Amino acid sequence: MSPEALSLELKPKLAPKTKLRLDPKTGKYILLYPEKGLLLNPTGAAILKLCTGEQSLSAIIETLAEEFRSDAGVLRPEVLGFVQGLLDRGLLQVAP
Amino acid sequence: MTQEDRLYTLIAELTYLCPLRCVYCSNPTRLSDHPDRLSTADWLRVFEQAAKLGALQLNLSGGEPLLRRDLEELVAGAQSHDFYSNLITSGLPLTRERLLRLKQAGLSSVQVSIQDSLPDPAERIAGRASFEQKLNVARWVKELDLPLTVNVVLHRRNLDRIAEIIALAENLGADRLELANTQYLAWALENRALLLPSEAQLSTARAIAKAAKERLKGKIEVLFVLPDYYSDRPKACMSGWGKRYLLVTPDGLALPCHLAHTLPGLHFDSVQERSLDEIWHHSPAFAAFRGEAWMPEPCRSCERRELDFGGCRCQAFHLTGNAANTDPTCGLSPHHGLITEARARALEPALIPLAPRYREIRR
């Protein structure tokens, strides 16, 4: 599925197999899952911290736009692409 | 060592003891040389030192880690350092109650080995009745809301049932399915003639796994690990020697990989005598195969040398007698004939032994 097809009403949350934590060696957040880890840039970390299953993608994008003093329209494709990638890898889930 | 040599994963082989006798066990064949020597306090210290070095992942492995009666305490210790802790288990012996205690202690995830989709062939490989228990354990893992990895070691006796194996993992609700072809070292090397598949068998299975991977995308992470005997280029063993992983054996040796202590001429330190920090940064054995200075040709001038690091040092030693040779699974290795001969024998039914040699502790 292409990221543009993602509904903005979806409420993503981290899959149970993941653990989001700070990597003290690099000062960056890392998403751990069995045998692997995904080192996150500041935007990726900010997105995932909001993926609690309680906020919709549109609310997440609004929050990020405030946090990064950016435009929601500019952020949207980046956020949707990132979320879609993690959905495909089973690292994010959406409530059925 | 370089800045890039960063410990990410500690593999704690808590004991080499195991109720199963799998014919491809990756533990060393001289099991009795490495009895359990580390106390609870020793392991907790090792975890703390690994966390300080930067490790984020902890694999609790063996042998069978459930045989350690202090496993709950060890999991709690791991949790205190915020490790992603993965229990790598046969599922024997385990009750649902103990699994719940492990979860409550902070266990992150469970990997259960399953030998086949059918009980009889599964138990012929494992060397004892175990199939039902394994399915029960996998179900408890899901009931207790823990992430489940199903690990299946592939070989000529189960590759033809790969579709059924995938269906079984789906049925169990696995979050991750590791379809890992046998690595022909240790017990698997002793049983290689019996386990090595034919190329045709392998490519059929590979296509089925590939389709399943696509179909299950986002639901189950499906991994299909090719056997290096058929890949023409070696594996980046352990992502490079002393680069990402450190393994501690039941008797306390700190190693760069599962079988480094079978290589001659290298002295590995015990965690009872040195800290992981000293070992990681200053041990000559960890330095031995880091970087490229040790590499012979064809590795030294190969454009893939930073991708596969010359392959597996243990495979080089156990097949060619010299750990510093290019891994013979590489098509460019002067010893590659050892691999093509083994593949040719896999096409001669008359040469395939019927009786496996089970893992045993020889004293």
C-alpha cells in the first residue's frame, strides 16, 4: 500500500515486540525488536513517541508541526512514509 | 579496533546442558570441557558490564537456559539495565506459571525452536519427545502477550515441508519466523552428509518462503537464511569478528562468536578474571580478526571485504585447518572445492547416511 493511501484517522501504536529506548552511546533513540534495532533520527523518534494508539495520524502530524515549528502539509508525506514503512515491517500496528 | 566496533548484543550461553539432542546443535562437540561455572552474581556482573559497553540486546541462550534455576533473577537483572531480553529456548522444561514469572521479571521476547511441522520427523531430529510441549509453549507465549519468534532450522529432511512449517507458525500466531538453513559447524558438520539439501530442494523451498514473506508482510516477519554452501559468497558472520556481538560461554569465556573457543592458538579470557571492557578493547584474541590486516587473498583486494569480512573464521578452520583462510564457502576461495564436493554428494542418494549422530556429552 502506498503511504498516500493511509487514512489519517488511523491510530498507530508500537507493536508489542518493540522497545523504544535511548541509546546512551549515540544519544539517539533506538527501536529494538528481536535480534535487531533501528536507530532513529530526531523526527523518527518524535513520531514513534506519539504512536501510543491513542492519537490519530492527523493529530500526530499536528503535534509534530508544533514541535518542529513546521507546516503540517510539509510534514505529512514524511510522516506517512515512515509510518507505512514500519507498518510493513510489523513494528507499528493499527487497532483493527 | 575502530569507532564502528560497537557492542550491541550480548549472547549469554547460560549452560550447554539441554534436554534435546538435536543433530545440528551449534554448541561445541566437546561439551564436557565447558561445564557451568558462572554464579548468578557472575552473570549479573556480566550484564552490567555489557550494558556499560553499550549492549542493548541480550540473548539468553544455551544449551537450554531454562535449566538455570536462577533464570528469573537473571531476567530481572537484565531488565534493570533496560535490555531487550530474548529467551532462546527449546521450550523444555517449562510451565505456564514459570513463563508468567519470567514475563513479570521483564522478559521482552521468546524464541521457541520447532524442528518440523510433524511430530515424528521433528522428534527424530531433536532426539526425544518434545513436539507437543513446544506447541504448548508457543501458545502460552501468545496467551501471555509476549512476542513469539518461531525458529526452524532447515535441512534436507524438512525443507520439503516448508509450506506446512510456515502454516504452523501462522497458526501459532508467531510474530517472527526464522527459517534458518543449517550452519554446517559443530554437530551439524558431523551430520552434514545427512542434513545438506540438494540445490533443487533448496530453490523450491526458497520460492515458497519468498511468497510467504510477501503474503505475511506486516503480520509475520519471515526470514529465510540461505545456507552459505549454496550462496557462492560467505556470510558476514556475526556482522564481523568483535564488531557487534560478544558471547559468554557457560564456563565464563568471552568470545566473538559461538565457536571461537574451538580455534587453536587464541587465548580467550574468562569474565571471572577480566572485565568485558578490558576484553572488548584489549584482548589480543578479539583483535585477531578485526579489520583487514589479517586477511589473505582473495579477501584482501576483494570489493566485498567490508560486507562479509571474509566470512566465518570457524568454518575456515574446521574445513581448511587454518582460521585465517578465506571462508571456503566463497566461490573465490582456493578451498571452494570442499564445498562443491559436499554439494555433489548431496545428489547421490546412496551416499546419504540414514542414522544421525545425536548430540551427547562425552566425558
